[in-house]
Amino acid sequence: MTGLPPEIVKADAALAASEGEFMKLAEQRAQLLRQKLAALDELLEERRRIRDELVKVEVLLGDHDASEISSRWVDTSLRKQPVSPGNIVPGEFTGMTVAQAVQEMLRREHREMFTGELVARLKAGGRTLSTKTPSSQVNASIRTMPDLFYMTKHKNKAKWGLVEWKNDNKEE
């Protein structure tokens, strides 16, 4: 016997039971959120594949028709904004790292690009560069990833490409 009034003992028992129920509900909620997150990850991957296919079609159609097609695929909040050089939609690089955005641009263009070109397109895509010399920031970001990017010097300027292109040429 605890010496506590029966009402308190009864309330403690109810509280212990409700804590167990709460934990059970919290675990169920966590499970549902994990499932939703997995579904969203799949959608994002599908969106990336669709965008890659769209870029291929745009290249085949040429710049004029590609701009019209691109404008149909961007978020409605971006539709009124013009498509920038290289079919870059304003704001599309906002959530990406510099390296991810550069990789995306190089894949679209499928050619080596100067650092200055990359900087201009990063800015057009909404990626802020927080240094006084954005080209140095871009170079520093991608120079540390020799498994993804390679650099060639062209008249004392850095020109960047994707390592996968070199590997593709070796297989042919």
C-alpha cells in the first residue's frame, strides 16, 4: 500500500496507460511520415528524370520551341518570368549546392564551360554566391570533386567538364 488516496492511484494508472497510448500513436505517426517521405523522394526522382528527358527534347527542337515547352513545365509562380540562357528557369538552383547546379548545367549543355559562364547561369538560376569573387567560389566548390569534374586551361581560364564524358569516350 502506497498510502495515497485511491483517486490519485487511479489517476496515476490512467496517466501511465495514456502515456503508452501516446507512444503508440507517435510511432504510428512517425511510420506514416516515413512512408510519405519515401513517396515524395520517388516523385522527386521522377521529376528529375522527366526534366532530363525534356532537356533532350528541347535540344532537338531548338531554342525557340524549347523555351515554349520549358515554360509549361515550370512552377506556376515562375511562368511569368522569362527563361534565361541555356533554358535555365529563375530559381531552379536555389536549393542546390554549387556543385549540383554546375553538374546540371554541364549535363544540359554537354560541353565544357568557362567559369564565367557557370557563374552567370548560377545567378540566373537563383543560386546566390556569397563571396566578392563568385568565380573563385565556383572553382573552389567543384575543384575538390575530381571524380565528377575535370578542368582544362584555355588561355589562362578554367574550362570545366564532367568526368563521365571522358569515361563515355573510353567505352566507344
